[in-house]
Amino acid sequence: MIEVGKKYHTVDGQEAQIFADTGIGAFKILGAVKKDNGWEAYTWRTNGKYLLDKDSSLDLKLPEQLKACPFCGNNEAPRNVADNIMGKSAGGYFVVCSAKESEGGGCGGMSGWGKTERLATTNWNRRA
Ligand SMILES: [Zn+2]
């Protein structure tokens, strides 16, 4: 999932920013890549790919995505949340397959704790 307004990098390390998701066509993501002489406009697919069917150095580097829940198979419910004990931050993260209907209605399955969101994601995906 690419977020409008966020900064990304291309796989070859160039700075990129996203302006809009046009919602139309195969290349819906509208943004720009920083070149020596300024920002150059580009479009990408919603999966961050610059070309239709092959890899490119202009593909966007996206954070690791959460895999579907290994317990209930839900694709939408797993989410990364800040660790919290009795209302106090424990300084870490875990992934929970949200059981709330409003958040996708998962089964409540959890990953191991991770010091960063990225580590919690890795822990979850190792089991998924
Ligand atoms: Zn689940």
C-alpha cells in the first residue's frame, strides 16, 4: 500500500515522493523522483512497480507487508500496534489479527514482540 504524501526511495536509492493515487489505469500512483536538476514526474503501479511486467531500478522500495493470518487466513486484519501494558508504552510493537469487526474482524492471533515495527512484522511473517 503506497501512501500519498509520503516519501519513498527507488530500489536504486533515489528519493521519491507521492502526490496522488489517480484511481485510473494501470499506473495510478503519481509522484516524482529527485534528480540532480530537480523533481521529475513519474507514475507507478499500486504495487510500486514502474514497469508493467518486469523489475526496474525505478521501482519503489516498500516496507515489508504483513502476510495473511496463519490462524484464520484473514488478509486485512493483521496490523502492527505499539506494545502497551496497562496504558503504558513498553517500547515495542507486536502484530495482532484484530478481532474487532471495524478493523477487519480477525481472530486475535498475535506475533512475538519486536523492538521496532519492522521487527514485529518480521516476527509475524516468519510464522505466517
Ligand atoms: Zn487471524
